[in-house]
Amino acid sequence: MSQRIRAAPSLRDRSALLGTNSQPSSGHSTPFGGRTPPNGFTNQHPQFGTRYADDLEGQNDEALEGLSAKVKLLKDISIGIGNEVKESAVQLSQMNDAFAETGGILSGTFRRMNKMAQRQGCRWLWYIVFLVIVFWFFMVVWWFRK
């Protein structure tokens, strides 16, 4: 840990970090387009090393900006997913309440129907059978008309 603290002032000299032979393999990042530097410039030359380091630092800054944009996009997506989950939970709660209310209405209807059936005797059963047969007949006719 003490080495890092002592090495911190030398971080300003980017050529010390990159070494003496640290040209990129693609040649796209060099100030000379990947060619040999003119007039005997080498990596040991202070101007060439500084320019190369500044170019790499610029590329790093661009990459950081790109990553920051991607992180922001992922954050926005995750916030959107969270909002969608909250809205879906509210809708499910409302649907649960609606189904509970509908269940209450249906149970009351069946209770009244059973009371009516007990008073009427067996006649209501024949009405239901007749309605089922008529409904089935209309369905068969409609199906074959297609």
C-alpha cells in the first residue's frame, strides 16, 4: 500500500506508466497513423510519449463516457421494470377485489336459485333441459351454415 502512495506523483507522467515500447498493435491511436515517427522521434522522446499517452487517455475517457451511457440506460430500464411491477401489483389487487365481489354476487344468485328450486319442485329442471337442447340445436345449425 505504501508503494502506491509513493508512486502517485509519477502517475502524471503517462509515459512511465506505458513503458518505452507501448505502441498499439493496430496503429490507429498513434499521432503518426501507425508509421514510424518522423525525424527520429521515439517513445523515449518526451513530446511523442506525452502525445501518445494523451491519445490513450482520450480513448479511455470516450470509453468511460460510453460505459456511463450504458449504465444510465440499464438504470432507466431497471426503474421502468420496477414501475411496471408496481403497476401490475396494483392491477392484480384490483382484479382480486373484483373477483371477490363477483364471487359474492354469484353465491347470492345460486342461493336464490336453490331456494326457488325447492319451492318449484322439479319443474325448473325440465326448463333448463329444454333450454340446453334449444341452445345445442342453434349451435349445430350455426356450425353447419359456415
